[in-house]
Amino acid sequence: MASSTQSLVDLANDILKGATTLQEELAKEKLPQPSFTLDGLQSYHDVHFNPVAMDARTKLIEAARTIYTLALGPSDALRIIANTERMRVNTLRALHELSIANAVPVDGSISIDELASKVGAHPNPLRRVMRLAYTMHIFREPLDQPDFVAHTSMSALLPTMSPYLWLQLSDNTQMQASSWQLPWGLRNWPRPPINKSDGAGRDFWTIIRDDEPEGRGMSLFAGAMSTQMQSMHGTNMRHVAVSFDWASLGEGVVVDIGGGSGHLSIPVAQEFPQLHFVVQDLPKNEGSANELIKAAGLDARMHFQPHDFFTPQPEAESVPKAYLLSRVLHDWPDEDCVRILTQLLPNLKRGAKLFLVERVVPSRPGEVPLHQEAQHWVLDLMMYSILGGCERSRDEWQRLLHTVDEKLRLRESQVMPGSELSAMVVDMGL
């Protein structure tokens, strides 16, 4: 059977074409070129709305990942997945937990011995950890300063990413351990592997609530979600503001269910002054939400409301114009999603819309570039491992909605500009 794999030369040509186009588009936008130096491009957020640049970037990533795997060959590629990638994750965890990035001067360097003293580590294993980190372009050893450490563009970002790294890598969250128990999960469906990884068989939310000192778990989780969204889309979250027709709602109230600290609602409220927002989440998020709302100057049009989304919606003077659920439903299996959505039915039947921000995974292989598809399934297995949840295809979203009420319709679904997530609009069909 003839192979459908592109040749190394064809892939190399695709890389050259994609790199050339991307470099030219960055120059047109007057943005820095990609580099590991501190003055290089920090993210692609500023070109998310440039389709030529983003298409070139996607094709460049796809060709580069494919040619890298082919150049390794099957045996080396499998070996790297089994040991190299695992040790890279463990190295990142060590850098995060020892706050190495905070101890290295932003505009200078520090010796390994002094760095070890500052973070409470022994210089021998620290030196070995740093050597692997250098190969990942996380920190560097200056050419004229052997045994010294300096920042790269990647290492300089570690403090900003700290909440997300805590969520992914900390023992307290059990996220790494639950992924390691995936084989157990395949034999014990529908129980999520986290039930095996935690000695007491607790669920993720109980672990987060109970294993962080001073009850900080839920606020840390909200911070991690905010950090993740900022790393995907930038700090202004404009993708949510442009992906739904907020203006068509006119004046009225939007309820952001499971909205954490309001990090998604705030930029929408700033752009659409005719709307008022209610951010609903568990009481422990109230303090951080009120701080963000006040800092944004939105006290008059936005407030936090403690609420458990498994319970009926609080009574209101008028029907909300829309409910926003962003990355909530993927946390839960179908039966729990039905419980959540059922609480909204009375007002959906009275004309409220439902705006969903979630992944819409492909129905079959090849519908999206392979590296994007891989990210979808990574998140899908992560949701199952720690929560019993899942990512869903468009048909699966529609089936879920029909389970809640056969008149619920998925009217629109589009990938948001520069995002891995989709914007979906749901209402009651006529």
C-alpha cells in the first residue's frame, strides 16, 4: 500500500513557506520576531485576528512536528515519549516548586551555587536539573559565564504561569497522578482515575477544597483558569466579546455561571455598556471577584452572586437576556451536565439565550490539523482522568441538549479567532 505521508523534502518546503509567510506577517504588524531572547515575541495574541499569519503558523507547526517525528523514527519517537517527555515535565515541576524563575535576575545572571542557596537546594542536583532545562530553552547558561544561569523568554514567563503550573503539577491537585492511572480507568469506567490516585478515593473538587491550607484551593483554581485563558488568548479576552452578538441582546442582565472571578465577563462588560453582569460561583471566589470588578470600575453594572449551579437559579426581577457557561460543562459527565442545564430551562423557555464557550472536538480523524487534534484529545483525557468529564463533538453537544429538552437547539457554533475553543449559541426551538 502506498504511503500517504509527505516526503521529508515536501515537509521541509512547507516549513520554509510557512516560516517565510509568518515572519513577513509579523513584520507587517510591527511585532518582534520569534526568539528565545527576552526581546523576542512573547506570544501570538496580537496576530490572533490576522488569518494569514495564523494559517501560516498552523501549517508551520504541523509540518515541523511531522518532520521531527519522521526524522526520529518510530523507535526513538516512542522512547522519547516514554522517558524524555516525562522527565521534562518533572523538570518543569522542580523549577516551578522551587520558584527558580523568581530567584534569577531578569536582566542579569546568577551562579548555580548562589541560586541553590537562595532556593534552598543542593547545587549538585540543581545543576543537573538546569542542564535539562537549558535543552528546553527554559533558562540558559551564558557563553561567557560558565556555571551561571540567565533567563530566556520562556523562563521569564514562569512566574506569570505559576497558578496554572500549580494546578497541573502539584501533588495537592493529583492531576499528574490521575493521568498515570489511566489504564485503571479503562477497566473501571465510569469512575475517573483520580479515584484511584487519591488514597481516600476522593473526587477532584473535594481534594482541591481540603488539601490546600486556609481553604485557598478554589481561589487558586480560579486563578489557574484565568491564567490558562490569558495564555491562550492574551489579557484582554477579546475573543469572547467578538464571538457572540452581545449587541443584539439590547439592555439587560447576563449571568456568567461558574464565572470564577469574572475574568471573562469583565472585558465583555467594558465593551457593551448596556449590559449588566452577574458572576455566579462558589462563595470562596467572592473576594477575588469583587477585587477585579472594583479594579475594572464596574461596580455599578456587575456583581458577584454566590451560587451552586446544581441548584435552581435565584429569583430575579426580570428574565436574564443570556446565560454564559465557559468551560464548565466539559468538567462533568452527561448526567451532571443535564442537572446543570435543567436549572436554566425555565428562563430559556421564556426567551433567554445560552452562550457556551467549550471545545468542539472533531467527529473523525483528519478534520483539523493533527497537532490541534492532539490538543483536543489531551484535554479530553485530562477531563476524564480528574473529573469524569469529556470534550464533545458538535453532534454530542446537540444530543446532550436534546436530553435536557428536545426543543433546545444548537443554533451557532464557530471556532473563536485564534482559539482552541468554540462559541456556541443555544436557544429553545420554535
